[in-house]
Amino acid sequence: MATVRPGEALHTGGLGALGEITSSAFTPDLSWDTIRLAAIAAFRTLMYAVAGMSIALLIGVPLGIAASGVLFRNPLARFGVVVAIRGFLAVLRSVHEIVWAVLFVFALGLSPVAGVLAIGIPYGGILGRIIAERITDAPERPLDALRATGASPFQVLMYGQLPIATPDLVSYLFYRLECAVRAAAVLSFVGLGGLGFRITIALDDLNYDEAWTSIYALVILVAGIDLWSAQVRRRLL
Amino acid sequence: MTDTPSSEIAACSLVDVDYRYGDTIALRCVSLRVAPGESVALIGPSGAGKTTLLRVIAGLFQPSAGAVEVMGRSLAGLRPGRELAGLVGMMQQQLDLVLQLAVKHNVQAGYLGRWGTLRSLAALAFPIESTGARNAIRRVGLEDRIATRVGRLSGGEQQRVALARLLVQDPDLVLADEPVSALDPALADDLLALLRDLVSDRPGERPGESMAPRALIASVHQPELALRHFDRIIAMRSGQIAFDKPADDVTEKDLDLVYSLVARAPTPEPAAAGQ
């Protein structure tokens, strides 16, 4: 095996390319065709992210509620279920979405399903943990007052812990949706289509102007989610 | 307090109740009997045992000695839950409401002991309002805030929400621990009047149905408010009942005795002074 000395690992024309990439940031390709393709790619990336978040919610909400342990009256059962489910959630989220993506591409081929699952599974693990924590952090006094009306643990959850946790959870969900958009863009580098894929193609062709068009589309997407989140939060708080 | 005819069930009766935690004796040999329809104010300096007494009556604390009965039933055998919720309800402080939920949902929570899981879910998800909850909200004067989140209401309005929830829960005995301590004097006056009126006025679920009148026991910090709004005054001092008499018979001297800072010879009047 040849050893690589520091000087040799550098791309000799790197500085020039860097200058070119930087300067084209100010001259993105704004032709109709490029914008149209970037818009379609942005939509696709958003859909991956939304589908991934939907799966994450399907995993995270029930498992998070179970992992909070509030539905179990028997302390032994509660302890067993909480430990088992928290462990399972930890497994889901300790594997990075890119690793999940590689696994699913192996199993399913280059299909959007692979990308969506790669986002949904680790994010489900993260959401489950956050939901469990928000539920167990709810202040006790309103919950005691509900129990005093004769409410069952499930009714206390529906009228107490969940509404109390909702504003925080909604903010967090929007933040996670932003993360999912970035992850979806990154995953499309592995061939799943979307903004990352457009950026890869443009860079391969040394077409920096076009790459910047897609990067700006990504920025607009994230900013749009931020605005939406602010709107929803204003209504909740 | 002499024995009342046994034909009438007491809303609440305590016989020689002690409550200790650690070395502290919070209640010592407390006996009292409250009839349905009576409204009783607990007064006394801080630390006299008013809150402890209310919590023992509510079944939240187990007495160390003595017997507690609500509507003729011993609380010792009842688990907290729907059965207890129909017998005794504690008016909650504003801190005990769910600020993120609308007024109607906080009030409907009073039904949770009687509602099944599906019914309580449906009431959250759909804008259905039970007539009972709507009536209770109207009676506390919050009709126009029915869909407002409780966190956006003022402290006085939140206390009214707590009161409406209690009306919906509809227990035979209503307890209230310092229900007006957080309110300014004018609001406190209004709320106590409302509390007393609503507790004593108990329409049946259906027209023509008559229900046993509710009894009310509230701890009240200011004796003037207690005298103005309640039929009977029970004064606590050092975990014992200092006096127990109709509000009309309470004298300036009685109050001085209870609130004086200098501890006098502990001469709690015998319980017989009550009647």
C-alpha cells in the first residue's frame, strides 16, 4: 500500500475551484428550466422529509407514551415496560440515518421507501424519547386534581400530560422536520432523487451556478418551515 | 355537638381524629359533624391544621387515629377514584388546572370519573359540549370564554373554572382550601358568594329530581369573609378545634382568642360548644 504524504492528498487546483464555487454563489443559475427542476427536487425532498416524520410519529407517539410508564398502575409492570421500550428506542436512534439508508438500499434497492424509512426509524427513536420525557415532566398538581375527579390513568394522560406537553412537543416536531429536510437532502446524494441529487449532478458537471440554485432552494425550504412553525406556535401559546 | 338523630346521615363526621407525621401532631382529637346543606368555614392562624383537616376529610391523608365518614361511609375502604369523587370533591387552586386546555375541557374533566374512555376522548376531539358542563360554565359567568385556553384567563376567572369543574363533578361534600387567598378583596367576596350559592343550589340532572343538598367546608384566611358568607364557623388552633359555633354567635373575643399570638393556656372549648 502506498503511503500518502500530506501534499499529495491535496487537489492541486483546489484553491481555484474554491474561488469559482464561492463566486458562483452570487450568480446562481436562475433560468426557468433550472428553477423548475430545483422546485420539483425541493418538493420531492420535502415529501421525503414529511413521509419520514410521519413514520417517526407512528413509532414515536405510541412508544413514547408507553415508555413514559404513566399508563401502568403496577410498578413492576411499569418498570419492565419502561426499561424494554426505552432500550428499544435507544437502539433505533443510536444508528445514524445514513447507516439505516445504506441498510435499506441493500435490502430494497434505490427506492424512495429506503430513504423514508432511513429517516423515519431513527427519528422515531428520538421522538419517542422526547415524548416520554415531556410526559413524565408534567407538573403533578394538575394531574392530582384530575385523579381526584376519578379519572383513569389514560384519561389523566389525555386531559393532563398530553395537553401540557403539546406546545413544547409541537416546537420540537417542527425543529425535527427541519432536520428531516436536511437529512432527506443528504440521503438523496446516495441516489434517492431530490435536492441532494440535483446538487451532486451539478457539481459532477462542474456546474456551480446550478448547484447554488438547488442550495438556495434548500435554504428557502428550511426558512419556510421556520415561518410555518412560528405561525403554529403563536396559535398554541 | 351532641348526637344528632341517626336518621339523618351526616355529610361528614369525624370522631376523635388524630393526624401525626413524625413527631408533629397536626390534628389532635378532632370531632365534628356537618349536616347536608350546611356551609362551614374553617378559620385559624397559619399552621393551625386547617389544610390537614381538609385533606383528612378528602381522604387524601389517612388519620392516625379516629374515624372519618362522608355521607355515612368510611373513607378507609374507598380507593381514590370514581366512587370517592362522587362523595367528596376538593375545589382546586388555579395551579391545579390544565392551562393549555380550553375552559370547557377543564370543566368537562369533572365528568372523567363517570365517563368512559371513548366518551372522554370524543369530548376532547369534537366540539361537543355536555349541557351539564355548559350550565356550570354559565353559572360561574364564563359563558363567553368557553373556548378560551385557561392559561389566558385572569386568576379570578381561573378560580371560577375550578368551581365549574367541581359543580360538574357534583360531590355530596365540597371542600375548598383557601379558595380566595390569591384574589383581591372584591373578587374574593364575589367568589365566596358564588361558591356558597352554587354549592347550596343543587338541581337534579333532570327537572323535578331532587338531590340531597351539598355541604361545604372551606378554609378561609380572613375571618370577616368567613363570618359574612358561612353559616357556621369552626376555629382551629394548634391542631385542635378552638370553637365551633354558628357564625352569628361568633364574638370579637372569640376571634381574638384564636388569633392572639401569645399562646394562652390551651383551653380548647369542649366540642359541646358547637350547638
